[in-house]
Amino acid sequence: MCSDNEETKKIIALNGLHELAINIEKDLQSLYPMSSDLIFAANLLKYGLSRHLVKVHLVKYSLGDSMH
């Protein structure tokens, strides 16, 4: 099991990746507005990271609540 510090580092890294995915999607939309494949791929990346972040937060907080 990971320590709270390791979990916090993971969440910070995931948040950074999510922000990067958002920026990539925005850049692709402005640079290649007609390239739906690129934009769709960036959107999938952003969506996947969003879902993973939610899951990590839910697990962290549900475990945290059960430990107290």
C-alpha cells in the first residue's frame, strides 16, 4: 500500500497529465480544426485521464474514511 505522500504525488502527476491533455486538445483544435481523428484521440486521452483521476480520488477518500 502506498503512503499518503506517494498517493499525493500520484494525484499531482495525474492532474498534470490531465492539464496537458486539455492543452493538447485545445492546440489541436486550433491548429488542425478539420482533423477530427487527432482531436478525437486527444479527447479520448483527456477523458481517460479524467475517469482515472475520479477513480483515484474516490479510492483515496473512501480508504481514508474507513481508516479513521
